[in-house]
Amino acid sequence: MAAIRLLPNQLISQIAAGEVVERPASALKELLENSLDAGSTDINVSLLQGGVKQLRVADNGTGVPFDDLALALTRHATSKIGSLEDLENVASLGFRGEALASIASVSRTHFISRHADEKHAWRIASDGNHIEAPEPAALDAGTIVEVNDLYFNTPARRKFLKTEGTEFGHCEDAFKRVALSRPDVGFMLQHNGRALMRLSASQPEKRFTEVLGADFAAEALSVDETAAGLRFWGMTAKPTFSRHTRDTQYVYVNGRFVRDKLISHAIRQAYQDVMHGDRHPAFVLFLELDPSLVDVNVHPAKTEVRFRDSQAIHRFIFHALHKALATPTGASNLVTASQAPSNPFSSSTFNSADNSARNHPTFQSQIDLRTNQSSTDFYQTMFRGIKHEYQSQNDALLANIEAPVGGVVNQNHQDFPLGFAVAQVHGVYVLAQNSLGLVVVDMHAAHERIMYERLKNALDDENVPMQPLLIPVSFQADRLEVATVEDELSNGQGNLRLLGFDIAVLSPTTLAVRAVPVMLQDADAVALARDVLRDLREYGGSRALTERRNEMLGTMACHAAVRANRSLTIPEMNALLRDMEATERSGQCNHGRPTWFQVTMGELDKMFMRGK
């Protein structure tokens, strides 16, 4: 067995480089963070051959004094912390003093810097083996770090680098992550002499739009919640903007980009009720808290963190996002209408000076929206258990709608952003007219969400009203279904009654449904009972009403929702639109699919080439 011996400093740095500098993008990330720590307000990045041939970062930060220059490329030399207390309260992005030394050990590095107190700049260089003595150089202010021929002296590691395009793609991602974190700093990115991105210092909303695109901004909701010294803010896209991959997910803790499992889980839970299982949300979100409450010294790459009170952080993030996503249709809190001119829920859109939107009446003049007895049969049938609640809402609605004057009904379109119905297409879609143009609603998906939210609220209040059936519905059941009911009977049918069901055993192979939830009384009682019994059997009563609660209620709501090819009257359609506006998360059905789309007058004019 060989004797134990100390490793040479050069080999130690190269080993560390394997953890810190995985590829050019890793080096770029470290250099950009150093520039931000130096107080830079303008940072320019230049790459050659995906950053493998050359990676150059120039900033206008404070620079490094001459006396400290010799330590700039030395391992574990840093100006950012000096004690354990500093480490536990670190607020800078870098603090280990490893990045520059690791980069210099596997590349030909040139470091030029000028401190404000120095008469001129100084330059030091490293060829991977040793650091040269400082030399005078020309530079107005700040620092330039030039990394050439990455991994030239470790060919085995260089073989693991990918193509130029792939490595540049990773560098661009690293650049975007840093640029999103600091909208108050200007950035520029060049590749092979070509300028690809110029970002001037701006407000966060503008920076998010520049980096993530106008499509993201148009579908984004603002988030800004504070509690107990915590702040969670940023923009998160509506479920209709979901992606196949996680490529548009950015989370920052005290300005540091992280990939944290706890935060990711909280975000997934907030979206699980409105997004299809194989899709991923898009967001750029910031968590701010006392540095002493989070440990950033978990991983060499500093992309993982550990919270002192992880459960509190999880709850805070979940409730902040849940609140933003639960905003009822018609009360959306988009950041600016200019970013989403086609969204009818932005109040600034309605108040804008764009006469092309305001000049179009919301109502067709020949439609009389005043309700009569026959016009409410649909909602009275579907929502008989909440008939009085609906009727009071309908009366309030009618009180706000004046009788037609001059052929057009006067109304406040801010109160009714989904507008008012004008027609139905093939018994599937409702067409409505609002101040912006045409709204197309999938009536089954919309009604399913309404029923789902009402079932959730009723179950939360332990008050799911039960409707006894005049004639119980019996059906042939398998032994497992009968056994499930027998188990429930031994417990007084606690879980079934909590859900609004009364099911009896007539024989070893026959069950009878005696009562169903009032809201589901017109659904297929047998199919509904089978689905509920299946969930109770597979997951157990307690788990079905906790972990699987939403899935089970979603199934129940789907049974109750109005089906395609159901003809509705105009007042019935309007009642559906009003319920959508008052229901949380009504922009998506229980499976994450959209329930409505807006088509603006401008888009309609374009289709028909008006003005051409």
C-alpha cells in the first residue's frame, strides 16, 4: 500500500475544477457572479467556439487593488468572508475563493483589473501551472477576465465537452439565468464576434420579457407575497402556457439561482390542480429571506441550498402561488396590459386609449338578456342545491344591466370581462362578445371546473349536501365494490356520507344508490358510485380524502359537468360565463386544459384582411 502524502497544490486545483468548472458555462456563471459581487452595472460577455476557445467577461465593477492582485488566482483567497459568522450570513454570490483558481488551473487565463485608487490597471496571467508577476496594463475601470483554451492541459476532461453549438447553448442559459436575476444591471452577449443579446438596465417586467419572450409575458401572472420576514415575488405563467420541458423555470434565493427540491415540490403542488400531469409550468420567481435562515454552503456549484425551517418555506411558497393561480376569471393580476394586449382581464386594457377596443359594443342589440322562467331551467337543474344562491346572483346581475336603449344594452365591461353570449357552436362551444372581441368557451371544461371548485369548498366545510333519490338505483356490483361498501357501513358510511353518498348492500352482488350529492344529482348515479368506490378501495378512505382528494373530486365533477351537444339558451350561457368569472382557476379545467380563448377584433380583422 502506497504511503499517504499531500497532493500538490496544482493537482488540488484541478480536482476542484472538476466540481466547479464542469464546462464553459460553469466558468461563465462564476465569472458573472464575481462581476455582480464587485458592484458592476454593465457586463459584457464574449465567447469563441462556444466558450471553449475563449471566454471573456468585462465589467465596470470596483476592480482589485494591486496589493490583492497576487491572491486573485490563488485557492481559498477571498474578500467576501473572513469568519464562520460571515459564512452563516453570506450575502454575496461567491465566497469560497475557489472559482478563479480552479478556472486558472485548467486554462490560459488573463486577469486585468483597475481599482479606483490605482493610477492604472494591472495584469496577471496563468498558463495552468504557475501565475506570472503583475504587469501594468491599460483599462479605464473594472475587470476583464479572459479564459483561453479551457482544459488544454487535461485532455481527458476536454474530451467530455460537446459540440460548439451545445456548449454555447449551455453558456447562453447561464447568461440568461444571471441576467434575469439582476434587471438593474446591463448585459451584452457576443458569440464568434456577433452580438446576440443586449440588455439595458430596466424594470424586472421588461427584463423578463426581453429574456423569456413576449409570449411568456402575455400569459404571466405577477406574484408578490410577504410574511414573517419572507418575500416571494416574480412572474409565473398561467397553466395554458405550460411546456413539455422545464426549460423556462427560474428560481432565485436571495438573488442566487438554485435548483432546490423543496421549492420545486411546493411549486408543483400549487400547479397540480390546474395543469396536466405531463406538462411543466414556466416561471421566474424570487425568494428573499434573512441569509442566516438559509445555508448556501451545500454544494461546490452553489445551486443547492438548505433552509432552517423548510416546512415554513414550503407552505409560504405554496400559498403564494396558490393564491395567484386561484384568481377568479375577470380579476387577473397581470403586471402590465402592454405585455398582454389581448388579455381581457387586465384592467388597464379596458381603460386604455385604444378606441378600437372600446368602440365595439359588448351586446348584440337583438338579444334580450332579461331572464324568464324557461331560461333558467338548465342552471336550476344542474345546481338545484344552490338554487337560491344562483338566483340571488342572477338578480344582482340583472340589476346591473339596463334595458336596451337605442338598440344596445349598457353595461360595465370591467365587471363582465368574459362578455355576454351570442351563440353556441355544435353544442360544444359558447361564443361570447366582450369589449375586445370574441370569447370562445368550452362549456364542458368550464362547467367541470365550476363544479370541481364547489365540491372542494363543500368538502372543506364538511357540508356536501345530499339528495335522496325518489327511487334508489340498483346495479350489479363486483365483490370488491360490495366489500368496499360493507367496510364503509361498518364505519357508519363516514367517508361516503362525507362525500354526499348513501349506498346500501342489497345482496352479495347488488348495490343500491339511495342518495347522491345535490350538485351531482343529474349525473349517472351508477357510474359515479363506481368511480368513488374504486378510489376508496384503491387508496383507502383516509388517503382518498387527503392525498387523492382532488383527483376523486375531479372525477365527480366530470360526471356532473354539462356534456357536449347540450343545447343552451342565451341566459343559460350567460349564467355559465358569470360563474366562470366568480370561480377560482376557471381558466383551466381540472386536467389543465384551457376553458376559453380570446380573439381580439384586431385578430379578426387580420383574418378577413380588413384595412388591406
